[in-house]
Amino acid sequence: QAGESQTLLSRNNNINYGTTQTDETDGPLTSREDQRGNEEDHGTIAELHCNGEAMCGSTNDPSQRGAQDQSLKVIEDTSNGQASSSPQIDQIHPNQNLETGPGRQVGSSKENYNLLSILDSAESSREFAWNCVRYVLKGSKNNSESIAVILFIILVFIGVFVAWATVGVLSANIASDGVGLSSSKHCGLWQFDDDAGDEAAYRDDLNNHRKEERSSEYARNCYSTADAIDTLSCRIFYNQSIGFESKRRQKCPFPSSELCYDGLYSAATFDTGYIDASIIGINAPVTHKFRRRSACSPLNMSEPYIRKSQETDDSSYHYNYGSSGSSAYTFNTSGNPFEWLVPIYSMNAFFASLYPQHDYWQPIPELRQPADSTLTIMFISSMHIFHIEPSHDPIFYADEPRYFEGLRKPYYYNSDPRARPLACIDTTELCSPDGATCWKMRSPVPANTPSTQAYWLMKWSLENSNIYQTIKWRLGAALLAQRKVSSYLTMPLAPNQWELEAGQLFATSLARTQYDTWAIATGEDRDRPGYIEVTPEEAKGRLCGIYKFKTIDYTNVNLAAFIGLIVLSIAIYIMSWKVTSKRGITIATWVWSWKSKSSGESQTPSKPLVIEIFVALPHAFCHLVAFSFGKLRNCIGGKK
């Protein structure tokens, strides 16, 4: 219409017809494209008409050229401001697409969208998806060749959406964990010097009690499946706990099954299996393995193992499970513990180490532990403690009722004055990184196995991992049953309370391993009075920087994901630039220039670069596929 510009643009052929502007007062104003002359316009339109026709090509016949010009001429009526072009446009090509605005086409009786028009006309993602569906379902024969392109684009958009959703979910994993590596320069073995004096020795006793107690508390809070609580105190080691398997009614672990309280199959066993040293926080390219096992059982209390003393009254007993020092018996008691008005469990413990020739207690042959194992025997006495219900546990026995005025039911107590023995055998194996070769704690490293600083850190961390080192300084206070005593009354105990106690002691020994690994890696005792360094020369100064632990002060990030998000954000920002610059070369215009030059466009379109890439790639892909299928058809048809 008059006063407006009319652009006849074929997106299928990328031909610009130029613009013509009409002014009611001054007459028609001609643009620079129109100044090329009628002859150039006729040639351009003729090129459009030649698309797909048999008469295409240049001709020197004036009559034919005139016929072409006559058929393609666009008549513009300037007297009334109307452009009468529809009949002539229909003569150009029956399927020619012409636009009068974004996404609008004239000159075709059908909706004959192409990819760019769908992208331009869609005002929302919903409208774009619907236009694509209509294109695929109702497209004409000519545009059916581009259905694969549309489907490809739809899949790309869906893939981008799914990828962004996936990235959004996985972005939470960029912050991977709070594991840190110890940077202490004071790593090594620190041991109390016996010549440091009495005052330092007393303080060392308190320090050892503290180490036992913290291991026991950690095991109670962080090992037990039923009682474990997720607190900050359980998130200090690389792994919260060292897993192990418990079994009941196992074979008696002692040389003579007569020593077990209930016969041949009356023991409880605890086994970690083969554990990689990285579980306890050792950080090295190659780490060895270890295995911790314990087997416990109450002991036979009949004669000759427990006998009344002939030298005193009837309430004195000798416990003949081995010799202690100059005594032929292990332990002796006198009197009835219940009459001592103290509501506690009393415990006495004896230990047979890996070096029996230096031990104070030498167990009898029927009880002696296997080679390279340790043996702990505990004598537990129930003092002035009343039970709500009778207990038939072999260690925490309470069978005698006592009635109190005002109570309908009696309380029960242990009327037997004898201490009740519980014994455990501990074994530790060290293994090669592949687990094929294993050896005991006292054995040297096999010749075909690497001896690294990581190995020595693992070995020395396991030195105190046994039942005796979990109760040595606390004795009866180490028992779970003691925690249930209030005043002179105890809460009901489990029927297999001794098994629960043995399991807790085993878990405490594993927690002690975790703490000792940390203590060696950081030199925990270096500043304590009376402590000296005893690290062997082969490992001195080499234990630093190989211990990992969890920290709440720092957070690690996944480096690849972190850098990837930054690069992706920059890429999205660049690809979202509008290509509008007429001067200078930007990244976007450089990428777009190959398309604009090949299409003959006079200016760079204002379109997001990401859309152009989505358009160009599937078109190139589809052309390559069509070319390949064409070659395949020619080959099958026997053509060259």
C-alpha cells in the first residue's frame, strides 16, 4: 500500500526483490536496489522462475526472453496506491513462498511453512511446537523433504531441555565432599618414656583413659546400626565406621572346647573381612589390606578352673586359667561382692600379647591363643545391683529374688560370689594390595610386596586394635550394662547381653584404629610431657601428607564440572548475541557470514546465533544423508 514498503522475499531461494516506497505528494521514491534497473530485476526474477523448470538457463533468443519477462512482470498501480501482484506472482511458480511479514506467506493456497518462518512466527515454545507438528502432519509434497529437519530440530530442543534439567540436578554434585588432606609436619610415632617421672606417668594414665573413652563413645554413637546417630562427631573420619560381621553359635576358639561355657558351639565371632587401608583414611596410590577378627566366649566355671581357697573361708576363690607372676593361679576373690554397697560391675583383666615370653600372665594350654594372636580374659562381678527381671546371661547372672515391702514383684540379684570369666582371642592379618598374600603382625613384609609409608601407617595404626586395649584403663566402666544402672537398680538386660558387650568392645577396637591413624599422621602426643618420638628410620618423616579425613570447614568441588559450567555459561552468552553490527567483525557475524554471503542477502539478519546454528547443522546433515542415499540408489541401480 501507499506509504509502506513491500518486500517480496522468497525464503526458499533467498532472493531479495528490493523495496519500493511511494509518497502521495512527491511521487514514487526508488531505493538503491531498484536503481539497478528493470533489466536487472527481470534477470533476478527470471532466475527465480527457473528454479526446477525445464526452460531454466540463459537464452539469447529475444522472443523467449521477452516471453519470460512478460510472464514474470509485476505490475504496480501507483495511481490508487494498490499493488496488484497476486496474478503475476501465481504465474511465477505454483509453490513459490512469499512473505509480507514475519512468518506470513502469500502466493500459496496451502500453509507452506519453512523452518525459518516457523522460528520467526512462534511467540512461545508452545506455539513453536504446535507449528512444527502441523508442518509435519500437513506439509505439502515439496516441503516433505524437510520433515526430517523439523524432527531433528525438535529432538535437539528436547535434548537441550533434558540436558539442562540433567545438568540442574547434577549441579548439586559439583560440591563433592568435605574430605581434606592432613598437612601436619609432626607425623610419627610418639610413645611415653618410662623414665619421665611419676607425675608425667599419672598424666599419661589419664591420657590413655581419654583415648579409650573417646573410641568407645564413637563406637556407641557411630557404629551401632540401631543406636547410630548422624551428628558432627560421626563425620570426622574419611569413613564413618569400619564394617564387620557378627555371628553367634560359632565354634569354640580355644584349644579345648571344654573351656567354653556352653560347649563346642557357644562362641560369638566378629570379622571385618579384608578391608582396604583407604577405609581408615590412608591416602596413597597403592594401599594394602587388613583383616581384624575376634572370637569371644564365657568360660567354664566348674572345677578345676575355679576352686575355693583352702586357706581362708568359703567365700574365697582361686581362678586357675593360668599363672600370674609368681602365683600359680590367675586371679582370686574373697567375700560376697553383693554385700559391698556399691552399684557397679567390677572387672579385672589379664592379657597375653603377641610376645608371650614377656607377658605377666601365662594362660593354661587349654586356653592358650594361636600364634600371632592375642588373648584377653575378663573377670566380671556384679556388686550391689538389683534386676527388675531375672537374668540368665552367663556373665550378668541374677537369679535370687528379694522382696521389698510395698512392692508386688521381687527384685533379683546375683547370689553367686564368684566372678564370671569372659575371654576373647584377637587376630590381625596384613595383606598385599591385591589381597593375594597375607601375613601376621609380627611377620616381615614378603619380598614380592611393596613396603611403602602407607603400609607402615596401616600397620602401626593396628597395634592397639584388640579387646584388651578397649578396657584396660576403664575396666567395668567400659560395659554397656554399667550404663543401665541407676542407683541400685538396673534396667532389663538382653538375654544375650554378653554378646552385645563383646560386639561393642570389638567396635571400640576398630574405632581405636581410626583414632590411632589420625594420631600418627598428625603427631597428637608430640607436646605431651614425657613423650618421645620412636618412629623407625624407614618411615621417619614419610608418614606426613598421606592421611585424609572429613572436615566441615572446607568443601571440595568437581574441577571438570566447575570449569565446564563456567565455559558453558560463556558459550551461552556468546551464542545469544544478536547479529546486528554492520561494521566490524564479531564472532557471531563471522560465524554467520558464510550463510549470508552464500544467500546473497544484503545485510546481516538480526537473529540469535544459536538459532542459526540449529538451522544450519541439521540442513547440512540432511543434505549429506540425501547425497549418501542417492549414491546408494545409483549403485544399486547399476548407474555410474
